[in-house]
Amino acid sequence: MTVVYIDALFLLNLAVNYLLLLSAGRLAGERLYRGRLALGAALGGAYAAAVFLPGGAFLLQPLCKLGAAVLMLLCAYGKSRRLLRVSLVFFGVSAAFGGGIFAITLLGGRGLTLKNGVFYSGMDLRLILLSAAGCYVLLTAVFGRGARHGGGELRPVRVRLGERQADLIALVDTGHTLTDPITGAPVLVAEGERLSVLFPEGKGPGPEDLRDPAAALERLGAAPSPYRFRLLPYRAVGVDCGFLLALRADSVRVGREEQGGMLVALSPTPVSDGGGYSALIGA
């Protein structure tokens, strides 16, 4: 007889589901809400535990499994405009992780098992959580190497403004040469919508402001504000001379490198054709 400890089962699947949702979001270039990710992961952990409760065998039906996965994704990324994209990435990452566990089982490993879509282990809980974290590192390392676009590398970017921060995925683009005309320092170009979390409600630029930066600068500068907006001239294909609304962030971290108070230009349109990244930075 196999003894299953519900608490360990729940915590293991909570940790694995959280890291799978986190991996999918990072690879898809989605904005991450840790609380929503935790809620989706907890839902998956509760589903895994419910399977072993009396009368819970019906939850092993394929439609029930799919429904649980969909509910997890809705909890974590229900507000995303690219829900389908992140869902496909999530299922791909989950399949790769499940395949890795199956391969370990074939090789004689008994530490972590996968049965009927539910992870379980008889290891100590601390080893369980450490193993889950290791799986996340492995997933992001393997899939992150394939996250390329036009030869450029995708890197996580964190923009801080006061006590607020925004997490983005940026493409390192060798053709991106936009610099601060005053200092000559490189400029991060980010989708303005993704940076709305940096401002209190009603205090930041809206979609109309991003499309008309000159009028936005006049409006935003009319009232006392702690934010340092300015106009940034640029050139692009089909645009001889245009302007972007720009903001001096308190700090910008690209990967593990701190860039300090970098100038961030707010793009009124998506910078990626497929939604895989939401910012551009020069090499």
C-alpha cells in the first residue's frame, strides 16, 4: 500500500505549478503578478490533492485535467491580451518537464514521480522544494537559450520608479541605436502600457498621451509632479523625425546588470510583432 501525505502532495504541486506558470510567463514576455501566479499554483495544488480524496477519482478524466489547467492559467494570466500565447507556452513547458520526469523514472530515479498528471515524492519537504527550484532553473536555462528573435537575445528587465517596479522582457537589438541626446547614454524603449504600473492611478500618461507626446508633456508638466518626463527625438523606417515621451527611471536592471537611472522611452505601440518581448535595448 502506498501512503500519500496530502500536505506534502499539495506543497510539491504548488511549488512545481508556480514555477511552471512563472517560466511560461517569462518566456512569453508577460507581465508577472506574483499573487495571481500563487493563486493559480494553489488551485493546481488543490486539484492534485483532491484527486486522492475519497470520490475524487473522476478528476483524472482528461476534461477535468484540462479544466484545471485552464483555471490555473485564467487565475495567473486572465488579464493578458495574449492568453492563448502564454497558454501554449505553459503546456509546452509542462510537457517538457513531464517528459524529463518520465526520463528520470526510466533511468531508475525514484525521488520524484509523475502519475496521472500529479507530482509526488517521498522525499523530505525541504528537498522537494529545492528540487522544484532546480527544475525551474533548468527549464529557464534550456528554453531561455531558444528565446531568440532575429539573432537577438531576450533578457529580463526591471524598471524601478520610487517604490514601484515593472518587469519586462527586452530584446537586445544590435540595430537599436537610440541614445540620450544630452548624455549619449543608451535608451530603453518599452511599451508604454506595460509601464503603467509605475504610476498611481490617474497620475501617469494614458494611451492618448503616448500617441501625442508633445501635448502629453505640456499636460503632465502643468501640475507639480515628481516624475521627470521629456521628449526624445528618434528616427525609424518611415519616420524621418518623431518624438517619444520619455521618463528618467530611478534604476533599470537588465539581466543581472544594474544600469542606474536610465532614460526609458514609452512606445505607444507594441515593439514586438509576436508579443515575445515588450522592450528594446541596444547591444
